[in-house]
Amino acid sequence: MDEDPSLLVVVFDASQGAWAAKDALAAQGSTVGTFQGTLEAMMVFLQSYLLMHRRNDIAVVACGEAGSRMVFPTPAIEKDNVSLATGGVSSKRVQSCIVDGLRELMSASACGTASVQPAVSSKAPIAKALSQALCFTHRKITENPSVQTRLLVVQAGPDAPESYNAVMNCIFSAQKAQIPVDCLCVGPDSVFMQQAADVTGGVYCHVQEPNVLQQLLTLILPSQACRKYLRTKGQETVDFRAACFCHRRLIEIAYVCSVCLSVFCEFSPICATCGTRAVPKLLTT
Ligand SMILES: [Zn+2]
Ligand SMILES: [Zn+2]
């Protein structure tokens, strides 16, 4: 049905703070998804995706408190110019690359948070990882314009309202490049990811173990072409709230600058973003 090669780029949230909180809850008998369980489900899903088509390819970008990095393909694999599509990389090497990359990133986060910040921050730079993933897909599309690309974001922690602008810019870039963004939230519901899936035509799922693998295989695995023929439970509601530019709080009613469209929760006569002076409009009855 879908004969073009396809590239799936996974953005994996490996923030220490979010996973540590979830693992602690799981130890107390809660049914929340653990890091280990989610990673195992992810590996099975990636393997299934590669088996769907012999020319399917994957890339994984991980992000945590220490930043974001490409864990697969690694620079060594890129330099050898081998790919999964040509059978140049074994599935075992893929798994070890991903696990090693995640381990390095998480240990760097642990060292960084212990020495620099006493309190563990759960604010993963999802925006940075999204940009990296989009740059990678852009490069792949330039090399081969027939490649179908898609993104999957696996988010464990809550949204970081201070990265609202950066995340929204990534979402609109994906929309312009017609790259669907699927989102799997194993932590709290994500307003940003709901909007990302809605804007780009992707799938948003909010799940907890043991349903992670099931959701990945039934909702995320089918290609865009196949999804048209499936009767899946659509996204019921989308939270369209924006974060104000002054306090980065999610708000429902706001003042909007008529020039730069910045959103503020309190009225200010001069726009803090572009400096435009607001002219109060007097309404007469
Ligand atoms: Zn505000
Ligand atoms: Zn403005």
C-alpha cells in the first residue's frame, strides 16, 4: 500500500526527574509506566516498524537535563554510510546504540544536577530535541525527496511553559514540512503535545503501563496511508491554551499584541516583545 521508504524519528524524553518520580511511584505499587518498561516497549515498537518495510529507517534523539543528543544513528554509523535499509546495521547494534546513548545522557544529567543544581529539574529540553529531529528529517528529505518522514515524541515529564515559544515554532515547522508528529505521553497530559498532534495530523496518546506497547503497535505503528482505513479512537479534546509571554502561565483569556501577536495575561501599554504602544480602543454604545 505504502511503497515509499519511510523514516521515523523518535524524540525520547530521558529526563532524570520525571522518570525518578515515576519509578518511585511504581515501587509503591502504582501502575504508572517505569523507565525500563517504556524503553522495552519502545524497542519492540522500533523493531516492528523496521519489519513493516525493508527500506524503513529510524533515528532516535534523546533529551534530558544535560541537553539533547542523537543516540541513533551515531556519528560512527553515519560516517560508515551504512543504513538499516541496506541491512548494514544489525538490530542488536541499533538496540545497544540506543541504550548506550541513553545511559550516557542520563549519567551526564545526574552528574550535572548533582554538582550544579541541587534540586533535580524535570524540565527536559524537548524543544531542542524536536529542532534536532526536524533538522535531521530535513537533511534526509534533501538527500531523498521521496522519503516519507514522521516524528514520535515520547514524553515522561510535564510541559515546560518557558519553552512554549520554541516548542510551538517546532510544531509549525513540522506542519509546514508536512511531517506528522505523533505523541505518546507516559506522564501527565501534555497541552503542547496535544496541540502538536492536532496541528500536524498526528496521533496523541496518553497511556500508562502496561498499555504502552499496545498503544504503540495499534495507534502509532500504522503509516499515515494506513490510518485512513483504521477505525481508531480519535483525540477527544485538545487543550488550546497558550502560555503568556510574561509569566509563562497557561491562560484561557489574554491580551494580544496586534503587531507581533505576543500573548499577555495582564494589560501593558507597551508590548514587552516588540515595543509597540497599545492604543486603547474606546467602545461606545
Ligand atoms: Zn503572564
Ligand atoms: Zn508586540
